[in-house]
Amino acid sequence: MIIIPIKEGENIERALKKFKRKYEKTGVVRELRRRQAFDKPSVVKREAKMHAIYVQQLQTKEE
């Protein structure tokens, strides 16, 4: 549970902003979206491999 202490006279918009920031850091929405669709293990591996190739190409371009 997310608890946001609010000081006396604190603006409600500021408290709401703090809540949204804490909620985003928990990663609940990201995890929910990830679980909505099943990715086959072979697809996950292929995407990881393609990402590794992309990162390696970026690093070789810098050098």
C-alpha cells in the first residue's frame, strides 16, 4: 500500500503528484501490461539477441 504523508495546508495537487510518482516507481502498470500478452520463450530470446546486436553495433560505431 502506498502511503503519502500530507502536511497541514499542503496543496492537493502536490500530494497527488507525489502519489503518481510513487505509484509509477512501483512498476504496477508496466507489470500489468507485460502480463496481458504471452510471449513465447523463443520470441523473447530472439528479441534479446536482436537488442544485444543493436547495442554492440552502437558501441562499435562510437569507437
